[in-house]
Amino acid sequence: MTAPLRIALAGLGTVGAGVIRLLEANGELIAARAGRPLQVVAVCARDRSKDRGIDLSPYAWEDDMTALAARDDVDAVVELVGGSDGPALALARNALNGGKQLVTANKAMIAHHGMELAGIAEAKGVALKYEAAVAGGIPVIKGIGEGAAANRIERIFGILNGTCNYILSEMEGSGADFADVLKDAQELGYAEADPTFDVEGVDAAHKLAILAALSFGTAVDFGAVDISGITMIRAADIAQADALGHVIRLVGIAEPQEQEGERRLFQRVAPVLVAKDHPLAAVDGPTNAVVAEGNFVGRLLFQGAGAGDGPTASAVVADLIDIARGTVSAPFSLPVSALQKVAPADPGSRISRAYMRFTVADRPGVLAEITAAMRDAGVSIESMIQHGHPEEDGDVLVAIVSHRGPESAVTAALATLEGSDSLSEPPLVMRVIG
Ligand SMILES: NC(=O)c1ccc[n+]([C@@H]2O[C@H](COP(=O)([O-])OP(=O)(O)OC[C@H]3O[C@@H](n4cnc5c(N)ncnc54)[C@H](OP(=O)(O)O)[C@@H]3O)[C@@H](O)[C@H]2O)c1
């Protein structure tokens, strides 16, 4: 057997400790498959004295993360610290610039700095691998970047955040409101103490931007993702969706669109109503699922655990095995110079049904005002339900589902209603899929 792949590990939290446990448990099998052992030589975290349930005595300890990248006895650096900038980014830059292979699970860093890091990796002839950054344990980067590499990918969409999916499926099962389910999710460890990135859709958007670049050969453009989270969703919306034969899921979708004679890219993360017979409707709890549509392979569905120590470590170590085998390809499947910079697509011409929920004052004329705005904008109403019982504050919920039509019409109708004193809060709009 040839020389081991010598690894430095930055971050010994959920994922980092998982990587150590996985390498200990499956070391022989991994060495046989990689053609050589994977050997951790040095580690780093903030607190050396913390009990992590793993024996760190075989490894050198560095107090300063960036020192890992400078070590002569290291071939590959694994960054499992997190954060788009700061020490994680400094380590990534140092490692790649120093000619080390880099593996990371850090979607925020790849979404914001993936192009720069891929450029350095390319210039230095080393790997930048990030399988664990998108959908945790699911091999979707490999699936799309290698397994489906012969295809033109026409569309990708999926459930990319386990915390939101857990909250939405719990709301569905219990009839409870968002805030109560979030609290339970935090107690059970399914949501962070600060859940903002998850529930506001930012984490899913990081992953979507990465998947879009890989799938469509475009430059990563996180700033162009249209993002809405799930904080506005109420138990009443879930009940209404159920009555319509749908469930609510936070879905990321990206697809190239021809507009004004050029190729543009549509990227959106938002809660949507998913028909109960659609494959994404069956994705419950903290599970992730990604659908990729290729022009020869057809529709591929990747599904599995999107987070957690075991699944995420599985993806990190798969990247290390690739590096140990010497099979290293371009981080985004194409050389950085070939990744197209495309403008964001205008979503106005997208055709869909829309669910709109209004919180309105309980008085005559309000429904007429809303339906007039719809009529004037050319939105055709399929159904309208007014909840019989006013909310505690006397407001009433009105849910409208439109027939299929352009998004621009719904946007125009809502613009007419903006500022109306009949509405107690801004309306919630969700697209209906399936
Ligand atoms: N958790 C998941 O299921 C999951 C799934 C997919 C991707 N990811 C990604 O994986 C990465 C790690 O996530 P995680 O959940 O393992 O995070 P975590 O449990 O919070 O662990 C972070 C680790 O980084 C160390 N650290 C933080 N700042 C440091 C610094 N300045 N210098 C040295 N070490 C520092 C911490 O040290 P101490 O332990 O001493 O505090 C800790 O060991 C993130 O990018 C995350 O987005 C996580």
C-alpha cells in the first residue's frame, strides 16, 4: 500500500468529531477503497480541554487554525469550522495557496467565495471539494458533477434545509404554529439557538447557488437568489394547503431561462404548496431531497439525511477518498474561466398557480377590494376561502388560489393593495407546484 494521505482537521464540532469517529470505525475499509490509508496528523479547535468523546492524543494540536495549512507533514486540509469569512476563509486560502488539497463542508464560504477558491485550486493544481456543503450526506455534488456530467441539466429543485423541513412537517402533524414548533426543534437539536440562516432561507440559498453553478456551468451567484423563509407561515396556511391537497415545503429552484435573446438564470428559495402526489411532498422531517433534470438521463431524485454528524462526515470522507485516489476534477465541473456570468432572470413571465393569504379587517367591502385588485391585474381566481372565526385581534384570514398565470399579474395585484388599510399585514404569497 502506498503512503497515507496526511490530513489536518480544523474544527472538532458535530462534523469534525464525526469525521474522526468515521475514520476510526471504517479505517481499513476506507484504506482498501482509497488505495492508501487516510491518516489524520493534526487537528485544531477553539477549546483544547473540551471533552469531545474522542481520543485526540494521536494527533498534533494547533491553537491557530492557519498553522495547519503551513505544516509540511500535511497533504489535505479539512475545514469544518464554518462561517463565510473569517478564520475559515483564511485557512482555505492559505491551504490552497500553499498547494494543499482542501475539503470543506462550509456552504456559506463556497456560496460567497467559491469562485475565488476554485480559481486558486485550479492555479495550484489541487482539489477543492465540498460534497458535505450541499445536502449533507447525499452525494448530490458527485451525482450531478460526475454521474450526470454527460447531460445538459435543465432544472434543479429540492428541499435543501432540514430544519425548515422538520418545522413544516411538525406543523403539519401537530397543527401548532411556527414559533411553538421552532422552540421544540431547538430543544431537540433540530434547530440552532440562532435559527435565522435556516428559517429565513439563507442556508438553502447558499446550497442552491452552489448547485446552480455546478449544474448549469454558471458562476456562483448567491446574491441573485430570490429568498423567502418560513417565518410567516401559520397553522392556518398548513390547514388550508391540506384542504387543497397540498403540503408546504421550503423549496429551492434554479433553471436557466432565455430572456431578451440571452441566457439568464432564475434562482429562488421560497415556501411553496406541493401537491401531495409530488415526490417532494413525501419528504418529511429533517430529510433533504434534490431533483435534477438532465436532457438525456431524465429526472433524478437524490434523497437522504441533509445534516448530522454521521451523514455529513460520510460526505467529507468520500471527498478525501477521491483525493487519496488522485481523481480530482474541476470544483464546478468546468474550468473557472468557462463558468458563464449570467444575469438574473426576471420571474414575471413564470407561469404558476399562486396561493395568497391576506389578513384583513373583519368589515364589509374588504373582499370586494381584494377581488377587484385581482380582476384589474388579470389574475383569475380559482378558489377563495374566508376563515369563519376572526383571529384574537379581530382580523380574518382570507386565502385565495389563482388559476395558472404569470407571476407579474399577481405582483401587480398585490402592488395595488399595498398600503390599503383593509390589510392588517403584508400578504403571504406561495407558488403551487405539482
Ligand atoms: N452540523 C451539520 O449537520 C452540518 C451539515 C452540513 C454542513 N455543515 C457545515 O460544517 C461546518 C461545521 O459545522 P458543525 O455543525 O460541525 O459546527 P460546530 O459543531 O459548531 O463545530 C465548529 C468547530 O469549529 C471550531 N472553531 C470555531 N471557531 C474556531 C476558531 N476560530 N479556531 C479554531 N476552531 C474554531 C469549534 O471549536 P470548539 O469545539 O472548541 O468550540 C468547533 O470544534 C459548517 O460549515 C457547517 O455549515 C454542518
